[in-house]
Amino acid sequence: MTVDYQSREVEARPLSPRQLQLYKYIRRYIERRGVAPTLAEMATHLNVTSSGTVHEYLSALEWKGVIERIPLATRGIVVTGGCPYCGAA
């Protein structure tokens, strides 16, 4: 499945259940350990074998403004402080 992240329609939509699952996992992981999870840890949590799938979810979360990724940084994910799509996530 290919998603056009240039479309504003994607930005206006709430997080999918899998995106929300990953967002909550990242947020809790950072709260508990002080660093973001690795791609492998996220893949294991989501029960997927492809890092490409994790990258797609991360791109969607970044486009929707709930995370920021730091290029070339190991564990380079920052939660932006709020998720208007998540309710009381």
C-alpha cells in the first residue's frame, strides 16, 4: 500500500489503529527508557518483519505532526508533545 504523504487529506485524518498503536508504544518507551525504540523493536512490537512497514508508519506519524525524526540519528524519534488524533492516548 502506497500512501501519498503530500496530500493534505492524509494530514486531516485521524491515526489508523496501527499508527495509534505505534505512537503509544513509542511514547511509553521513551517515558520509561529515555530513548526511542529501534526499528527492530518497533517491528517486533507490531509483529511485522519488514522495516519498510515501520518506516511507512513513522512517515505517517511524522506527517501528522505527532512525532519528529532526527535524520541520521540512532533512535532519532521525538514525540512532539501532543496527539490531537489520539483522544486521551
